[in-house]
Amino acid sequence: MRRIRVHPDDFDVGAESAALLAACKQAGALASFTGVVRSTSAHPITALYLEHYPGMTEAALDRIAAEAESRFALLGCTLIHRIGTLEPGQNIVLVLAAAAHRQPALDATGFLIDFLKTSAPFWKKEIFPDGTSAWVFPRDGDAQAASRW
Amino acid sequence: MSITILYFAWLRERTGTGIEQLVLPQGVSTVADLIAFLRGRDAAHDAAFASPLVRAAVNQVFARPETPLSPGDEVAFFPPVTGG
């Protein structure tokens, strides 16, 4: 059971979890990761704009999900990524992984978000309180996180 | 037959182009050749492609400078990805 969606609309973690579990009757574990727009006093933003490459994005997410399914013997997974303009506190991305036991579910969730960050064609732009904006540069830690798998 | 070129994020902003069709010019057979051709076209493209951070995909698969091009291909240029 593989569910992949890219859209501007928000998602409901509870509803998505229930839907994945309903489709994975043999699951004994469901792990999740939610990425949220962050604004801090040291680095305040008013919004985050997310752009993607339609077509390639879905294909890349599908490849990442297929790899996770085979590496961690997943029963199912869900990848939802929002696009467009989002405000601090709003959801960006959801990863759900269902497996027989906790370790593969937890490991697959980490694998999925690490590879999504480094190999799916999304780009973030930060909008600042003074109205200026800047495209986000990838952090070295993102590549390191993906390379540990 | 032409190729389709897509630009994303700051490549789109700096070139002022989101999508264009181009008949493959004589001598352009790889991604690196295409970048050299585009840089020679105008100052905006030259400035955009001057960054070492430019990445490419051919037919929606990540590509390298030496990746060959064929008529009908979809070529995309973009910065390193920052989703999640």
C-alpha cells in the first residue's frame, strides 16, 4: 500500500494514519514524521514558499517509497508533501511507515524523510518580515543524514 | 524536432524563463554543451549558469554534464533540492 500525494492542501495526521492502518491489516507498528514550517526569534520568517517539478517529483517519491518498502519490509507507507505558500506552524510534509514491528517502521520513516530531502525536486523560499525573500540552500547535514543509510 | 527546457526556483527567476522550446543547435549533444550554448545567448542566462550549484535532469531523471541529449528530450535546470 503506497500513498503519494503532492498538493497545496493540508493533511490530517490522524486520518492519514487510520487510512494506512486500514489498508495494512497485518501491521503491528506505525511510525510517523511531520515536518512543520519553523520561524524563530533568531531567524524569523512570515511564510515559506514551496515549488516543485511536477511529474519528476511524484516519480522520485515513488522510487524512494519502493526502496523503503523493500529495504525495511514495509507493509505500506504514505508520503504527502505540500506546495505553495505556507505559514509558520503549518504542516509541510508527512511520512508514515507501517510494518510488522517498531524497528523497521521507525527506520523506514527516517530513511524516507532523509531521502526525500536530498532526492525529490522541491525548493523552499523563505519570506521575511521586511518583505524580502531568499531561496533556501541545502544544509551539509542533509546529505550526511541520507548517506548513513 | 526540438527539446523542452524547464527552469525552477532561482534559475527561473534569474533567467526570466519558466519553459522554452529549442531546436537543438549544431554541436550541442550533452547537458554541458547546452549550458554553454545558453550562457552564450544572453547576460541573464550567463549569470544564472555561472553558479556551481546548478543541477540538471533529462526526462525527469537527475543528469550529469556528460549526459547526452536527443531531440524530444525534456531538460530541466534547478538548484540543489531543499524539500522536506
